[in-house]
Amino acid sequence: MKNILITGASRGIGRATALLAADRGWSVAINYASDAAAARSAAREVEARGSRALTVQGDVTDEAAVAAMFDTALDGLGGLDGVVVNAGVVAPSLPLAEMSLERLQRVFDINVLGSYLTAREAARRMSTDRGGRGGAMVVVSSAAARLGSPNEYVDYAGAKAALDAMTIGLSKELGPRGIRVNAVRPGLIETDIHASGGQPDRAARLGAATPLGRAGSADEVAESIVWLLSDAAAYANGAILDITGGR
Ligand code: NAP
């Protein structure tokens, strides 16, 4: 039995990961920022699969909220074996010259600072040299980190490239402390994130031009995350796995 915490699990890839983890019998702490109804719905679906679920509101850019989120998950589930650093956002497509300071700050705060705060708390709570029981961390990066997302989101692409570097560094820092750290880099995946960037049809439109000729699904990304969390991936550490249909 494993207990895992997923940030941004009320919708999209995080939610699909929660449900697949539940299929494996794992207990899941579902973090969300604002959509409590969506988080409760995800929790009900986890429970319908016979697994334990709890929801925990918390903005990942808020240091105290991140600490409280881990307190809730650890106490509520009875220990933690895995963390998925998933919460992330895009902003409307623009060239860099048009981006405001507020937008740049939000994109870097949620995607980079929020992920570092989550990963730091996982290191504090799960490291075997700090009394934790070790486990696995999976960071949700993006193919944007290597494509650069010109004229759309060079801010987001840079933020995700920071997470690739974080993954490599933490795999070496935390491997000896009992935590494997890996990342997935999804490509064009059908979730609400594209509508939040002003292009609801983006995944379907651009997905058609990828080698597999379609966008991916959140379930297909969840498969890779759950594998990296599982004991089947016991020797994977510092891996960055592209789930892009070959894009
Ligand atoms: P999504 O459907 O828009 O869901 C985003 C999730 O993140 C929601 O649960 C949201 O909570 C949560 N969230 C947003 N800001 C937060 C904050 N400050 N604190 C805590 N939670 C926050 O997105 P998605 O497509 O599943 O994306 C998940 C991850 O995959 C992101 O890191 C994204 O960059 C990455 N990714 C996605 C794609 C893609 O094509 N979809 C491709 C590559 C990478 P609320 O519901 O409460 O708002």
C-alpha cells in the first residue's frame, strides 16, 4: 500500500493520476487551488475505486500552505511514499515583447517557485535521514522545456526547463536519502489548461501534426507518472520521460 500526494489533482493530468493510483490501491491526497467541487469529485472517484482520498486546498506558491498540505497528507493518510509535483499554469499566447511583469511573475511563481516549495517539503518530510520512509517524487515538466514555445509561452517553457534541472539535481541529492526523483514531459494533452491559455482547441489542432497524428490524453500521461512512482521503476532516478507522441 502506498500513500501519495498530488498537487493540482482536481482536474486534468493530476486527477487522472489520482484515479489510476487508486486503481492500484494507493491512497491519495488531492491538492487543489480554488475548485473545491472538482477536488471533491476526484476524491469521490478515488473512493469509488476502493481507495482512501482526502482533499487539501492550498496555493503551492504559499510556503505555509505547502507545509500545511504535507501535514494534512501525512496525518490523514498515515505517512507518505510519493509526491507528484504537478500543479502548473499557462497564460495567453503572446510573444515575450508583449508579456507584462504580472504575467511573468505568476507563470514563474506557480510553475517554478510552487514546484520548488513542494519538492523542498517532500525532501524535508520523506528523506530517510530526516526520519521519513523514502519514496518517489515525479515532477510534471513539459515538452515546452525543449521546444521553447516561441510566440506562445517562452515564460512557461523556461519555467519547465527549470524543473528539468531541479529533477536532475534532486535525483542526485535525494537518491542517497531514499527518494527517487524523475520527471515526465507531456506534449499536447487534452485538458482544461489550453482553454485557460485562451486556445481550447490547441491540443487537437496541433496534435494532428505530431507523428502519432493526435493529442494525448491525461490518462496516457498518468500511466507514466504512476509507473515512475511504483516499485516497477525501482532503478529509474533522474529520468525525464517524454510523453509526446514523438513531437
Ligand atoms: P489543468 O487541467 O489546468 O489543471 C491544473 C491543476 O493545477 C488544477 O487542479 C488546479 O487547481 C491546479 N493549480 C493551478 N494553480 C495552482 C496553485 N497555485 N496551487 C495549487 N494548485 C494549482 O492542467 P493540466 O493540463 O492537467 O496540467 C497539469 C500539469 O501538466 C501542469 O504542470 C502543466 O504545465 C503540465 N503539462 C500539461 C500539458 C497539457 O497539454 N495539458 C502539457 C505539458 C505539461 P484548481 O482546479 O483548483 O484551479
